[in-house]
Amino acid sequence: MACSAAAGVEATALLSPRCPAPSPPDGRSRRRLALASRTRHRSLRAAAQRPHKSATGADPLYNNRANVRSDEASVSAEKERQRKYNDGDGISNLKLEDLVGMIQNTEKNILLLNQARLQAMEHADKVLKEKEALQRKINILETRLSETDEQHKLSSEGNFSDSPLALELGILKEENILLKEDIEFFKTKLIEVAEIEEGIFKLEKEHALLDASLRELESRFIAAQADTMKLGPRDAWWEKVEKLEDLLETTANQVEHAAVILDHNHDLQDRLDKLEASLQAANISKFSCSLVDLLQQKVKLVEERFQACNCEMHSQIELYEHSIVEFHDTLSKLIEESEKRSLENFTGNMPSELWSKISLLTDGWLLEKKISYNDASMLREMVQKRDSRLREAYLSYRGTENREVMDNLLKMALPGTSSGLHIAHIAAEMAPVAKVGGLADVISGLGKALQKKGHLVEIILPKYDCMQVDQVSNLRVLDVLVQSYFEGNMFNNKIWTGTVEGLPVYFIEPQHPAMFFSRAQYYGEHDDFKRFSYFSRAALELLYQSGKKVDIIHCHDWQTAFVAPLYWDVYANLGFNSARICFTCHNFEYQGTAPARDLAWCGLDVEHLDRPDRMRDNSHGRINAVKGAVVYSNIVTTVSPTYALEVRSEGGRGLQDTLKVHSRKFLGILNGIDTDTWNPSTDRYLKVQYNAKDLQGKAANKAALREQLNLASAYPSQPLVGCITRLVAQKGVHLIRHAIYKTAELGGQFVLLGSSPVPEIQREFEGIADHFQNNNNIRLILKYDDALSHCIYAASDMFIVPSIFEPCGLTQMIAMRYGSVPIVRKTGGLNDSVFDFDDETIPMEVRNGFTFVKADEQGLSSAMERAFNCYTRKPEVWKQLVQKDMTTDFSWDTSASQYEDIYQKAVARARAVA
């Protein structure tokens, strides 16, 4: 209605009666006027219906001024039209276009008026709100003014101070002051009580620790008494004595600490008495009586707890003193009785690390020219036999100067024979000191297993600047430099010795300008062929100059494959020919090829070796280090029987014909795992240790990993699939990717741990990780984390290994050790260690996982579906499968026995020829 009224006013103003009326138009003009009228009405209706809204943030004053200027322009235009209209007879000058223009201007003016009206209404609303706010303030001020007037009136009459209200107010003020004083007093006393409670808590904690130590001491004491009755081997007694001495020292320290705490708290009773007296003497108001009662009760409770704790601590200390006296007496008797026994009754079961120390000492003295070759040989034989006299001599002089130890050992050294072999491993890796892949685990695992069988095992490694030095015990550099040939010159090498996992290890540090092993990484340098050919020559030079009669030199992969031709073409001619060479290729994918001329760097004859039947590569015409090792070694092995078959066909990467020629000395031996490192019942990385008889710990580790990785935990039985691998083509990265999505489809959880040296693959899996970052059932950790790997093995229900080819594989064995059922592709070592649960052609007691043949998504999906169905629908069957996997023996014992057998046969043939 407002818009219509405004429109009417504006139209009336424009067609004022003061203007002469135009003559009636003809027929054609009437049609034009009717059309213009309909157009105007439609425009007016559209303007009335169109929402009128001022521009956001516009200034209303600015808008009003614009409207005024627009109105003035419109009025001027209309005056001009009126002038034209009134010219002449007032009829000829009025045209239809002018009339349409007038109507359009009218519409614009109506719109401007509407906008102005809306702005005025907005201003009116603001003014009303401000008026209401001001009215509220006025009311408040009036109320305060009336109260002030009333108080002024009362004070003027002189009756306020005597009024009941004033008296009550004064009393409240006094009570308030007293209450504030009481509160401050209580705060002070509560702080003192808190300090006393903290002291008592410390006493109780010390008491608990002392009590636990006492129980441990008593159990050890009982065990020591039982062992005294049995009088076992002296080595065992020595270990027990050292442990008991450590426990005694710890116990004494705890007793002293407890005594110090008691001394510091002797005044506790006095403080409590003072606190109670101060409470009684305090002048507190009637409003605080209840608080005083509560505080007195708390003080009494603290006093009782202190008294009980004090008495119990004194009794525990007395009991400790008595136990320590008994312990010393029993220990003295134990030592006396053990010393009375003849050394002949002892078996050589001293820890392997100590035998390794004696072996390293012997070799160091020989290299440093401190003892003769014959003396060193006798000491080595005694080490191999675990001679008890050598052990006693070392233990007796342990901690003294090297000269005294050496003299004492030589006095004990007598000629003898040994049935054990002297084995030297030359390798580029060893766990845990220098680990890149499975080779490192093989060196330490196989070495320890052979050592347990009575063989003298030594390891020779490069001294990398990036190796884990903290994993080496007794690391020291020898006072001698070993020179070795390279590129026509002799270069010095520092020799470091130490023990790793109980094995004696030699580290070679080249003093070469190229700083071969100071590159902050193990592999991947542009001159790797030169680096490791240098190391192979230096390792053989170390063995040669030490004068050792080694039985087996075992080299591994292309990095030390140079050892075989160097040994037979160079060092055998120098008289160093007692050993037989065993070469193990852990992966025929990497063969160490280079131009033939590069072979001359380490002193090999290029013309002699660059032949098709020796070291020339079968495909490219270059020198092939692995082929040279296959040709020149006495024994050639790979890491599983199935892989040995595969590499004699297309899996040999060009060496299949060479392997067929030398098939009589070539075999596959399945690797084992280090069951000391990978043991769920003792694994220090796990939240809860467990075994096959008690699987509750596995569930606890599953819950802990879910919490650690922020995985969903609403359904504890939801299956968890693990995968720990290097993300390279060999490992089947496209199948790993498919396994992630398939697990999500089947309603499971998936955890991947690993990274890729290939940038494209790494980026691809980073993209997958980003895709699933908000999915609480999928986690991709794109790095290697040793501690986390233990947790994943323990937490996972299934373990994926979908390799395209796999020489051996250790992860599927470790997974089974931890009760994670493997899902693998039937290739290489996977085929030799995992047997399908649904394959009725295989004995039931052997079936331990789920397998597939073709390296495609359909095969993997089928295996995963069968595993998920068994897990969800047959929980008891699954539990039995898990327990069977955990009790399967994947230790190095069986594999080491096979290596021991082929070693001994090779040595026997060599001795027969000699």
C-alpha cells in the first residue's frame, strides 16, 4: 500500500493540472499509449514485489544524498520535458517516447523512495533501542538516588548508628574479619599436613621397594642354598655369585636410603604435636568449629600412619641386616666349596662373549707381535675346545694388565686338538650393528648358532661411520696397521675389535683418501664396486697377516664375492690355502657388474678372469662379481630350496646356465630367525609378554597398538592385518595396495610399516596414507621403526607377504612366532615355510597359513577371504592354528646343522687331498 500511494503521488506531481491537457490521440497513438501503460504497470508491480535492500556496509547519509541528487536530476529532466510540451500549441511537442521516459523516471523515483523509507525505519529501530537502554540506566540511577536520600535522611536524624540494622552489620563485619583470619590459619596448617603426608608417602614407597627387594633376596637365597646342595659347574656358580653380589649391593643402597629418609623425618612427631597445640590455642570463631574437628581428625590419622610406617620400616631394616649377614655366610661357604672342586669336573659353559673376548685378545696380541704364531695357535685351540684351564686363567686375571693376562694364558696353553671348525664370515652387514636387510640377521643368527655348536666363529665387517657403535661391546682399536693392495699402492687399515651378540667381530677402517666407509650410508654410492672390492682384499689380508688356520671363509652377496677369486688366484699362491670358500647369494637380483678393467683395482688379473667360463657376465659382456664367486667357491648356497630351483631357470637373472654347470656344489638352505631376539615371552618392546599357552597377552598388545596408532577399538575381535616390508617392486607393491582396500572391504584393520627407496612408490603410498588419514581402521607408517615392528607382529592377527619373488623371507617366520597367521604368495622361501590351511594334500599338522599362486588381485583376495572366514566363523580352529604357528621351530638350529654338515664335508675333502 505504501508503494502504491507513493507511486500515485509521484504520478500526480508529474501530470499536474497546471499543465495544459493534451489533445486526444488518434487510434495509432492510443495503441501505443495502451502498450506503454501496460508496460508501466508491469514495471510498477515488479518494483513493488522486488526486495529492497541497501548495500552492505553502505553509509545511509551517502545514500540519502545520492537519492536527493537523483531526484534533482529527475525534476530538471521533467521541467525540460514540460517546456517542450508547452512549446507552441502544447500538442505537437508531446511524443510517446517522452511519455515512456517520464514513466521510467517515475519508477526510478518510486524505488528510491522505497529505499529511503527502509533506511528511515532502520534508523527508527536503532533510536528506539537506544531509548530503552537509556531508560534502564535512568531507572537504576533513580533507585540509587532514592536509597542515598533515605540513608542521608536517617543519618540526619541521628538514629542510624543505634538502629538494629547497624548493630547487626557491625557484628557481621567483626565475624567476617575473624573468619578471614581462621581461613588463613587453616591454609597454613593444611600446607604443613600436606608436607607430612608427602613424607609418609615416600616412606611407604620405600617400604614397598624394600619389601620387594627382600622377597627377591629371599628367593635368590633359597635358590643359592639349593644350588649349594647340587654343586653344579663352576661357571654357573660364578655367574650366580656375581648376580648375588650385585643384589647385595643394591639391597645395601636401599637400606642406606631408607635410613636417610628416617633421619630426615625424626622431627615428624614434634611437628604433629606443635600443630595440635597450635590448633587448641588458636582463637577461632564459632563458625569454624566444624573445620577444626575435621583438621584434628586428619592430623590424628596422619600420626597413626606415621607410627605404623615407622615401626614397620625399623623391623624391615633389622630383617635386612639379618638377611645380609646370612647371605655373606652362605656366600663364603659357597665360594669355599666351589673352589675345593677339581677343575676337571667343570664343563666349558662360560658365556660365549667371554670366549670371544679371549679370541680377540689372542689375535690382537699376534697382530701386534706380542706373542708368537705358535703361541697364538695353541690359545686358539684351547678357545675352540672351551678349555677350562684357559677359562680359569682368564677369570683369575681379569681386570689386570694385558701383560699379566697374556703371561697367565700362555702358561695354561698346551698343545691339543679340536673337533670344532674355525669359521670366518666376511660380510657387509650384521645385526644389530650394521643392518639394512635380511643379510644382517643371517650373519648374527647363523654365527651364534654355529658358535653354540662348538665352532670358533669370527665376523669381519667394514667400519662404517654410520654403524650402531653402542651395539658393540669392548670396542677398541689395535696398535697395529694392516696394509693391503689397491690401485697399484699399499694402503693402511685400522683394525677395530669388539663383540656383537657374543660374537668376535673385526672392523676394517681403510686409511684411503676416498674414505670408502665414511659416507653416512651403507650402500648406494657411485663407487660401491670399488668400495667393496677394496674391503674384500683388506679382509683377506687381515686373515693372512694374523697367521690364522681358518677352515671356512664364508662370504655373502656381491659385496664380498671378490673374496673367492682373490683367495684362489692371489693368497693361495702365498701359502694361505688352508680354508675352503663358501659363498651365499641372498638375492640374485643384485650381482655386482662393472667394466672388466675395474677388476684390476683389487689386484685380480683381468685377462685371466674376463672369460665366459669365469667372471664375464653372460648377458652384458661386463665383469660379474657373483658369477666369479659361483665359479671359484667350493660351496655355493642360497637361502631356500625353492629359490634354488627358481634361479636355475628364469629367476637366475642371467646366471641360470652358470648355476646349472655348478649344480653339484649349489644348494638351498632355508634361513632361520633369531629366537632370542624374536621371542614374545621375553620381548622388551611389548606391552605384555605372552606365549602359545596364554594368548591373553596377544589381545592386550592388540589393544595397546590400537591406542598407540589411534585405531578404532570398539570391537576387540575385529581382525587386524599387518605388513612390514620394503616398498619395492619385488615385494608386490600393487598387491600390498590391494590388500589395504580389501581389508577395509572385509571389515578389518590394516597397519603397514615400511618405506621405499623409489620416490614414485613412496609418493604413491603417501597419497594412500593421506586418503585414509581420517579412517580409524587403516594406518600407514612410511618408515622403519624396530620397536614398532615388534608391536605390530604381536598385535596382528594376520600378516601379508604378497612378494613377486622372495628368496627366503623372514617376516612370515617372525609373524608365526608371534601368533600372526601369514597370507603369502607361493614363491621362494615363502613356499618352503608356509603351507595352505585348506590344502588337503598336505598333512594337517603342517598347514600353518593361507597361500595363493598367481601374483594378481584375484588370488590375494581369495586367500584373504578364506582367512577372514576362518577367523570370524571358526574362532576355536583359528586359536589352534595360532598356537601351532607359535610352537613351530624356525630357529637357526636346523639351518646351522645343515651348514655345519657341508662345512665339514668340504674340510674333509680338503684334508684328504692334502
